[in-house]
Amino acid sequence: MSFEIRPLEGPVGSEFCGIDVRSVSDAYFASMRHAFLQYGFVVFRNQYITPEEHIRFSEKFGPLKSHVLRQYLLPGSDFILVLSNKKVDGKPVGLEDAGRYWHSDVSYENIPPLGSMLYGIEVPPVGGDTLFANQYAAYELLPAALKGTVAALQARHVFNYSKLATQPGSSRQKLNPDQERELTGAVHPVVRTHPETGRKALYVNPGFTVAIVGLSASDSDALLGELFKYATAPEVVGKHVWKPRDLLLWDNRCLMHHATTYPGQYVRHMHRTTITGSKPF
């Protein structure tokens, strides 16, 4: 097996060409891991994998974790979350409107994930792209005074699921009491240090970060609004345009992402695994 690593245009991302993720040697995996840490996300084109193979490859990067939205897990699997607008008997088979806002996956838990691996089984011919924002670069954009202000601050992250479920057109199922009890939220540093690269990254996101700890509501909102401008500045944002059978792995510790909309007549059907991370510091 031979492969080529192609950096993508923009501030984030790389493409692996000539790789079959079902048969990866230790030496090739070391190159993959290096590119993952260097570029933030990596895409493997033209992959034809089963759910079991998806899980096995994901586990090379670390232990997997389930998702609180168990009603959207692939039947028979604890680790594959279905993101899909397909319906059976009028009911959605997956989470239809996932991630249509800037966020870092599951930042509302005390131990947020290392990464996410999304497999595009069916993708629309237009739209449905994924935007990525490099939070190393966002942190570097901060003026020195603002870096000093946020250096020791912490922020609260909450999964506003009930709010999302009441949005017009949403097909999200309600949470059960056990899920409600699990979603207590979490507090993380506003600036985190990546545990593998040692680099600092901004770690607040419009989707789940609701307040700066210790500030008044008005001061918190003003500071988060300012930080979000840097976090999503055009110069830190890149885009992945999906092709059928793309397998995409991204680093939640230094990236935010945002799924774009697409015409409703097209199908977007995907499987996602989530790789366990560590407590941000």
C-alpha cells in the first residue's frame, strides 16, 4: 500500500489518497496520526466499510464513547450515531438537523471527545458541506490584552437540546428522564492546551458555551460575543465538500465545525463514531 497526503486549501485539513482504512499498517497509522495532529482533520476518500470496520478503525485513535442521544444510535450498535434525513414509515432514522451551528462535539460533558469520525454513505450533490474553524489560529488572532483577560477564565457548556427540538421544522425526539439527568453541563477553560501538541486553542463555541464563570450575564455575553468573532473569523475557516464514501476524522480539541444546509429533496445519510478524550486544561 502507498499513499499521498495532500494538504487542503485554507487553514485546516488534509486528504489521504490511496488508503484503504480496513488494512493499515502501524507505520502508515503513525503517518495518519501525525497528519491528524498537524492539520486538524483528515479525509479518507472512497472508503467502503461496514459499521464494524468503521468502529475498528476509529478505535485505533482511542476508546470509543456512546452518545447521549441513544434514540439515534444505529440499531445494534453502542457507538455509531446516525445522522440522516431518511425516513421509514414517516419517522426519521437518524438525527436530521445535526450541527447546523458552530460547535465542538459534546463540549457539554466533563470529558469531551478527542475526535469524531464521520462516514458519508450518501451525500447531496450540492450543499451539506462541513465548515471547520481552526481554534489554534483563532487564539493567535486574539490581541495580547484579550489573551491576558481570558487566560485563567472558565466557561460553562450546556447541550440546549430542548431548545433545538422546538425549532420550526425540527424532527428531534424528546429526551427521556435519564437523558435529562445526564445533561448537567460542564465547565472548561476558555483557552485549553492540546494534550498532544502542547499548543493553545480557544475553547468556547456558539452552540454549547452559555456563560463565562464569575462574570455578570451582560459581561459574559459581551465577552463571548467578542471571542466568537475571532473563533469564526474568515481567515481561520476551511471547508470540506463531501463526496460519497468520504470518511472524515477531526480533532475536537482544536477545531469547531458547522454543517451547512442542503436542498431537502436530496439524501444526506452518515454514520459517526466519537473517540474518548480527556479533561481539558
